[in-house]
Amino acid sequence: MTIHRQTPLAESLSLSRQFGKDIHLKMEAAQPTGSFKARGVGHACTEHRNRGARRFVSSSGGNAGLAVAYAGRRLGVPVVVVVPNTTSERAKAMIGLEQAEVVVHGSSWAEANERALSMLSPTDAFIHPFDDPLLWTGHATLVDELAEQGGKPDAVILSVGGGGLLCGVAEGLDRNGWGDVPIVAVETRGAESFARAVAADHPVTLAGIDSIATSLGAKTVCVRALEVARSRRIESVVVSDAEAVEACLRLMDDHRVVVEPACGASLAALGRSRIVSESSGRIVVVVCGGVGASAEDLFRWRAGFA
Ligand SMILES: *Cc1c(COP(=O)(O)O)cnc(C)c1O
């Protein structure tokens, strides 16, 4: 049994026309729980269950925690998600709907995470949101599907939070013999921990996160993300929150899908990437999804930027 499902690769005629390129969208918003997290989290949870884990513990109130809750329900393994008191009622309710136990502790993710780690017994498995090779191997299935859905892309565009998706897509490209395919790695301004790390060539920790794209809000990317950046062709692109929201609304109209600004960022990068502007082949954008923003949130943000 796999926890994730195969997602469509949709041709975007409207984006292709606008940018004069051949643009395809890998629709991870169609995953159970609405984001690509189902892939890596599903794989990690399945492995841990097979090794005897009796409970999954997460400290993410976002898409990762939701994916752990879903995977636990599907695998018949209890889940506890520890979140800070800043987590929205809506997010807690969604995790609760998946039958996971939600524990509220502390006023920051760091405090919630500390509590989660302190709860771990030897038969528990802690599921990290981005820094775990099991996760990356699961995310890599996204590229395996591309191989069946029309073949080698000319470039892949994806968003970077802690760098788990980046590491997974790089692994997937390598294991399909596509190590030469360049990756456009996108963040929003105020959450650009990867861009800063690449520029400095060592891990950089942001003092704080100043972006509405909360799913990109890892203050430090994983060490592996920097290794990936050193070992292949990667272009780091930073877009504004306003551009990310605009791209979300455009996707909503064109493809009837609501996603977070964390995902809109990758679509917004189509107009900002040198790799895209120089490409003559097929561009694949990973529409990573996310359930943390409603259509109303998107409209409200747009009005705020105007
Ligand atoms: C988790 C997530 C990201 C960032 O992924 P990382 O693996 O942390 O880089 C981007 N977008 C959405 C919707 C996410 O859920």
C-alpha cells in the first residue's frame, strides 16, 4: 500500500502562451492532504511501521503534520501532533479530522518541537518535516512519475522551505538518469534561507521569518540541500509575497485549484528565472499545494498588497 497517489501532469496552455514556453504542472495539490508531503511522509511512516513503530510523533501544525496524521490513519498507527498555541483552529481541526491527537504546547515551533521530542518512547517514530533521507526518497517518486508521463523535462521549478522537496526531486532526477536537469529553487522574500545559504556557501540561520508563505518558513535549510546545490545546476530565485499570491489566484482561475503562497512562489518564478527564459524545452513546475490558505485568504492578501 502506498500512502501517496500518482498526480496528473497538466499542460498549462495559459502559462505556456504567456511565457512563450512549454509549461507543465505536476499537480501535487491533488495528493491526499493537499500537498506533496504525502509522498515523503507516507514513505517514512510506512518504513517506521515496518520496523515496529507503534506511534508517530510530529511537531508540525502545517502540511507535514497533516500528512503524518493521514499516514497514521491509513496505516492504523496512532499519531500525536504537538503544535504551538499560534497554530490556527482550522489547522488543528484538520489534523483532528484525521483522528490524530493534537497537543498544544508553547508559543513557538521550537517549544512545541522540544515537547514532542521529550515525549518519545523507544517504540515511537519522530517524523521530521524536511530533514530525513526517508522523506527525500519518498518525495523522489514525483520524478519517477514524470518519467512515465512524457519523459525528461528541460528544467524543474520547485519551492524550498527546509529543502526536503529539493533533496527529494534531486534524488529522483538522479535515479532516473536525469542528473543534468537543472532545478529552479524558489523562496519568498523574508523566508529566503536557501538563497542566503547558497550565496554564503554555508548554512545560514535567518533571525526571523517575514513572509506569508509560512510553509517556506524554515529558518535554516537542511545540510543536504546545500550539498545538492553544490553538486548540480541550481538557480535560486526569490519572489515577493505579492507575486506569489497573484500566481495562486491565477492558478485558481486557470486550473481550478487553491494552493498556498508557498506554492504560488514557484509559479511566480516562471517570470523571474534565467533557466526558464533560456530554455527551449519542457518546463515542469511542481505545484506543491498546501491547505493552509483558503481562497478568501488569497483575496484578503491581494487587497492588502494593493
Ligand atoms: C512543506 C512545504 C513546502 C516546503 O518544502 P520543504 O521540503 O520544507 O522544502 C512548500 N510548499 C508546501 C505547500 C509545503 O507543504
